Amino acid sequence: MTATSVGAPMTASQSSRWSPLLKIGLLGGVVALYMALVGIMTALASRMVITGLISLGQIILLSIFIMFGYMAAQRAAAKQARPPVAWCLVSGAIAGLIISLFLSALVVIAPIINLRSIFINASPELFKLLTFGQGVPTGLYLLIGVGVVVGLLSAGLFLLPDRLRRAVGMGLVAIPIVSILNSSLFAGRGISPAQAALVFGVGLVITYFWQPARAATNRRFSAMPTQQQRVLATVVYIILGIGVLLLPLLGPYPAEILDTVGLYILMGLGLNIVVGFAGLLDLGYVAFFALGAYTVGILTSPEIQWIGVQLTWWQALPFAVIVGTLAGVILGIPVLQMRGDYLAIVTLGFGEIIRLIFLSDWLKPLVGGSNGITRIPRAIPAPAGSGLSDQQMLFYIIVAGILVAAFIATRLKYSRLGRNWAAMREDEDVAQAMGINLVRTKLMAFATGAGLSALSGAIFASKLTSVYPHSFNLLVSINILAVIIVGGLGSIPGVIVGALVLVGLPELLREFAEYRLLVYGAVLVFMMLKRPEGLLPEARRKLELHAADEA
């Protein structure tokens, strides 16, 4: 009898074949249990994606099957020039089976041992979601069947040609995104099955033909005379500009989200100069944001009398930017000899010092203490009878600020100072040996970034008509840093994309406040693993990160 006969022990090659698959299935089961017991599935079950068919909570469940089924097929095909089709499909199905068995065990065991006394989210609503409302045992059979089928289909997705696989994946992702936008912005209740099919088809077709169409368009554009290129580019920019200016007309709530995203874009453009251009890790960036907001509050609010004057918001705006710029210089002077982690710790402390100063009772008569400053005037109040809200009008000021900041950042990036920043970012010692004045170069980076942050803070004060110390905690600095990293360090368009992804999308799920940061963290982990250069990276940084792979 041979080693492969029935009852014979598993050979080393067979063990190495099954071991990674079982690990992926077990990991998927643990992730599924975690997602179920933290309550995110039941919390999102109330938001319908496809009306009467599937909810956002069920999308979370299916996405786990898809992700680990795909990973199992990918692992099965690793190190092989021609992936074994049958084994890839079996691997995806087995991964889905293991995950569904974990969830089935949860449904069966939880009522017996009263698991809800430990995990409050192990509720009948969760079990109803996992069994698709069919109960035990029919729902468990259905869960296992769904796990196997979805895992099988995920493995089939992996086996598709790269271009078609990307198109199918984008079509699937487009369905929940469109549904969430419809529910959040237009008070809808998901989309119909016919609409979902249409969205999938449109997403698939656009993604499939995007690369060839883009390449053909670039060739035709490059073949045009320079004058025609400029005219066409101007027309495109005008159309995009008109589209952006019409966005607030979607309604007050979309305008509120757009304002928040715009403020983060404005702050991100400033921090991108400090971190992306100059390579100075600043974790106290929120301090300049706070100084800009409080300067406007002190100069404009009738509650603050010690200053002796009361200005309009527009009159106070230049003073806010000047105060922020001077604060950037003041911060830069003591940290000129620091770099890396030490610089990050010192700037973090500076940010906390500013927040605690505004919070202290010592300065309460001057800046309001924990009560903050209220009655700050609007920058542009909405005209009576216009049908627009104050937030919708504020959007245009934010867009103007973004345009100014982007213009400054672009001009500086390609200037002599920008080249000095790039050299300093790569190696300070070599930059100094080449004759670059590090003191002036660092102070210019801190001052420019701080001024743009103060501008954002001034607009923020007008947005809320009040400022409070708790609005300027460390998490704001971390969020802005995450925005520019996810978008792409040193990339100006990347800041915009990063803010839309990390600020705009979570805002659409604000009703699920306790789970928004979980999704936020998952996106960050995925980005760091799969696309560390960012969504729209700068060409130089992308080349640096992928030089080893290309070699």
C-alpha cells in the first residue's frame, strides 16, 4: 500500500498544501466572530443596500466570505506559473465553509451557555441576521451553503484575467457605495435590484474600458498642438469647477459633509508641506488650527471685551493667519536640531500645551476656558429667501481657501525652496553639505504649513460660530496625517482624495458613530499593506517604494 492510500498519513507536500488553507479559514472564522460580536453587523442591518433583499450588515458578512475566499485561492496559486483551477476553486469553497462553521457554532452555542451575559451583541437580532431569518436548522444550512458558494465565486474571481477581475470587483464595490450615498444624501432606503444590476454593469464597463480609453485619450492629447492642449485643459477645468460649485445645492446635510471634508483638505495641504515636502514629522499641527480659530473668536466675539475692539470675520482673518505663521516659527526655532521620532514627540507636546492653555482657568477671563468662545459671526450669512443655508454658503469660502492653498503649495513645490525641502527630506546632512540653509528652510516649512492651518481654523470658527478646547485634541492631528499618508505624501491631488476617503465616507456613516472608527482603522491597515505609497502618490515616492519590486 502506498503513502497516498486510504488511512495513510499525510505526506509533507500534502501537509504544506493544506496548512496555509486551514490557517486562512481559521483566521476568517475569527474575524467573522469578532465582527459579529462587536455588533457592527446588527448595527448596520437597519441600512438597506438592495431594498427588500440585502442589508449593509449582510454585506459585511458576505465581504468576509469574499475576502478570505479570494485569499485562499491566491495562496493556493502562489509560486505556480499556471494556477491549478480546480484546487483554487476548492480552496475558496473550503475557506467559506470554515468561516460559516464558526458562525454556525456561534448561533448554536450562544443560547446554551448564555453568551450574551459576556457579549451584549450576541442577541437574537444577530442570530436572525446570520440565519437569514430562517431559524435553526434551516438557516444554518443556508449559512453554510452561502459560505461555500460565495467562497467558490471569490476563488473564481481570482482566476479571471486581471483586467476583468478588476472590473468585476469595482462593479461589486459600486453597489454599496451608491446605496450609501443614496441613503445618506437623499434619504433613500437603498436601491432596487434593477438599480443594483445597473450600477454593477456601469461600474464593470467603465472600469474595464478605462485603461485603454485613458491611454488612447493621452495619445490623442499628446498629438495635439500645444495651444489646443491648453484650450482643452481649460475647458475641462471649467467644467469641473462648475460641478464643484453646484455641489452644495444637493442640500444642507451634504453641504455639512463637504464643509468638513474641505477643512481637512485645507489642513492637509498645509501639513503636506511640512511632512510631505520637507519630511518634518509634525504631530502638533492641531495647535495652529486652534490658534487660528481662537484668534478669530477673540477678535470678533462680543463676549471678549479685554481686547478693546470687535472686528468682522474678514477683518480678523489676516490676523489669524499671521498668528498661526508666527507660532510656526516659534515652534520651529527650538526643534531645529531634532528629526524623526524626537521631532514628533516635541511637536505633539506643543499641541497639547496649546490645548491645555486654552482650557486652563488661568486664561479663562481672556479665552473663555472650558466654556470656550461663542457668538462668533458667520463669514457669509445665507441671503434671506435664497433657500441656501449658512453651511452651503460657507462651502464657497472653503473652496476659495483650498484653491489659494493648492496654488501656494504647487508654486513652492517646484521653486528653489521646494527643491531645498526635497533635498532636506532625503538627507539633512547631505543637504547642508550642499550649501542649503537648514534653519531658514525648516522655518519656512513650519511657517507656511502653520499659516494654512490657521486659515482653516479661522473658517472652522465661522462654521460653528463657537470654539471650545476639546475640539482641538491630538486625534485631529492624527487624522490629518492619515489623510496625507493615504492620499500620498507630497501629492497635492492625493490630499483631496485622502480627505474624501478618510473623512467623507465615515461622515456618511455618522449614525453608526461607535463603529465608524473601526471601518476607519480597517481602511488604514489595508492601505498600508496593499498601497503604502497612497491612492494618488507622487511619482518620485512611488518610484522609491517600488524600485526594489521592479528590480
